[in-house]
Amino acid sequence: MADAKKKAPQKKAGVMRILDAQDKELMAVRRIERDGENLVIRGKIFGAMPMVAKVTPEEARAALKLLDAKTILFIVSLLFRRAK
């Protein structure tokens, strides 16, 4: 009877890792969420130090200006590539 009351294990949220040139983890992004008009990125730097970063609409527009059409297509294609 006790087994019937147990909840199914919750699926762990994904983590996006940002790596350096030597494939060492620089940052683990745990959540990306909206806070009013801003985008908030939560994670850990170097696996230890918690970090909360804020992206304003002005900074988001500036980031888009850094991308050319070829890079935008590459980013979209990343979603369909298999992991190595």
C-alpha cells in the first residue's frame, strides 16, 4: 500500500554547460526566465559560485547585432544535431 502512495521521481531539469577552449566547464546555466522586461539567467560559474545575470532589452538587441545570417542559421541547426 505504501508503494502506491509514492510519487514518481521528477525529471531533473536540463543544464546548459558553457565550455572553454579546453572543454572545461566555465558555467552551468540552470534556469533562463523572464523577470518583467528582462531575461534572467541563473547558474553557477566554475561549478561553485552561484550567478544571476540580467539581460535588458537594449542588451538583447545589441547581442542580435553581433550575429550575421550565417551564424543565425548555424544556431538554429544546433537544435537538430546529435550530441557527440
